[in-house]
Amino acid sequence: GRSDHGQMDMTRARMRLSLQEHLWAFFSERVAIPAEEQAVARRAALDICSELRVFLHAKLPDMPLREMYLSGSLYDDLQVVTADHAQLMVPMILEKNLWSSVPGEDTIMNMPGFWLVRRENLEYFPRGSSYWDRCMVGGYLSPKSVLEVFEKLVAGTINWPAIGSVLDYVIRPVVPSETLTLEVQYETDRRLYVDFLPLLMMEDGVSLIAKPHRLAADRHENLWRQSFRVAETARLRALDQEDGGCRCACLKLAKAVCKLNPALGSLSASQLTNTLLLLSEREGDWTQEALADRFISLLRALVGHLEAGVLPCALNPKANLFCELTPLEVDELGYTLYCALSDPESLLRT
Ligand code: GDP
């Protein structure tokens, strides 16, 4: 009857309140990284970046690069649990008249969110006219080949033990790695992974990164990945700033949950950020008091997208951010999150 309902609502309200409390406690105990730890990690990354700049200028003065810079969640206050990774962006300069970008949906692969970079005017500017022709495969600039050039340099030519001993770090290239990664041990028990990320800034503001398609197949080898990270992170932050919202806190909680639960490890920051952006279009209340409710909304939204097998990118709805998950992964993620809906606290017991 009526009073049963009232009872249920009370219990539910109490559960909600306690989930809210648990989320904030989890946030301060597990998710947030002490400022000092972040500072030391940033320092180590910067030291490496400076060394590499010096090395590349000296060793390869002809290589057309803009200045390398560090980026990623460590620099946006979005890293969680441990300060253990950063990206070293390596912007490559392409001659405008020699290279053009072709959106993935206009190719036989039909892959929105990915691009091909085609060599133009080969008859007037033969092979060798562009420095990056050495990374051309079948008429296209191959991100795989670009990564191999850097890999040879970074893993083969640079004397990391010597540089490491000067900086007082232990530095070694991680082999094998799908991208190119340096492991920097900067204290006995602290490690930082720095990913090399070659980057193309195309004419129309499109930025492309040399990060291989997760389901490595030969036909994907020439695909450059469009990066939306800067824009999507800025949009989430701007929304929070407008209404004092808890979207970034919610993102960090979800990232930590995924980092700490092996069953959820394949969900990326970008997938979580985009789910939050799409949710923000439907859901108005992002006050700090609504954190637990919005955390549940986020789980529910993820389950929905996984059931559909599609997560549209908020900045380019044609791109499906789940396209690199296998059907089995989609099922397993969906199942884990679906179970978590009835017991969200289980996600915090790690
Ligand atoms: P986190 O690694 O989960 O903390 O999330 P980040 O927000 O730092 O995202 C890093 C991931 O995004 C890496 O896997 C990168 O390869 C990828 N990524 C895509 N575009 C960019 C970009 O423009 N900058 C950086 N730093 N990473 C990018």
C-alpha cells in the first residue's frame, strides 16, 4: 500500500545518501592524486621532454617538426589514482601542396573519425620532395611507418642510461608497445609512462594522431585517428563552469572505477567524457548534491550505448567511439555495468 511505498522511498533515499557519501569518500581516498605526487611526475616528464628536444635538434635538424609538448590528463587535472602517464605530442609539419586529408567515411573502409593522408602532385614533386615521403605507403602517409621512424630514434639511437643517470631516473623504452612508450622510474616505487604521439594539424583545424586502430588489421594501417580530446575536455569543463557542476568529478570517479576494475579496463577517458557530454544534453541537474544520481545516470547511459553497440562522438556524431571494441568486450562491459546498476557500491570495493 501507500505506506510501503513511502518506506521504499525512504530506504532508497537513505541508500542514495550513503552512495553519495561513499562516492565522495572514495574520491578523496582513491581518486584524487596528491598535488606533490602530480608535481614530481610533471617534473620528470618535462625533464625527458627537454632532453628529447635537444637530442632531436642536434641529431636531426632537417626533420620538419614543431616544438614537442606534453599533454594529457596529468596536465588537465583529470588524472586519477596515480600520476603515472603523460603524452609527449610530436607535431609534424607537412607541406600543404603535397599532402591532403581524406575523411574515413569517404574511403572504402567507411570509418568516420579516422582519416587518410594522401600524397598529392607526385608527378611535379617526385618522391623525396617531402621529408615525410619516407613514410609513404601506397601513396598515403603511414602512421605506422612514422612511429617506426621515431621508434628507431628513441629506442635505438638515444643513450637513455646516460641521460637517465644525469637526471637521476631510470629510463627505458617499453618493448613491445603499440605506440612508442618510455618508462621513467623517478623514485624507487614511482613510475611514469610517457607515450610518443606524432600529431598532424590539418588545414581545417582537424588534428590527427598516429595512434593505431585497436583492432589492428592490415587495412587499418594507413588510418590516422582524429583527436577530439582538446575540444571534448574543454566542453566538459565549460559546462561545469557555467553551473558549478560535478561532471568532471563524475568523470574522475568513473575513470578511477575503470582503472581499478579489470573488467572495465577497456573503457577510455574519451568514451566516458563523450557519454557525459551526451548525458548533459538530456540531464539538467549537475549540482554537487546530485553526484550520486548522475553517477547512476552515467552507468545507465553507458549500459544503453553498449546495448546499442554505438557511442556517437559528441563532436562528430558519425564517429562511433565503440567501433574499436570487439562484440565480446561490448557484451562483457555491458554485463558488468548492468550488474553494477543494482549495486553501484560494488564498483568502489577494489
Ligand atoms: P587518461 O589517460 O585515461 O588519463 O586520459 P587522457 O585524457 O589523458 O587521454 C589520454 C589518451 O587519449 C591517450 O590514450 C592518448 O593516446 C589519447 N589522445 C587522443 N588525442 C589526444 C591528445 O590530443 N592529447 C593527448 N594527450 N592524448 C590524446
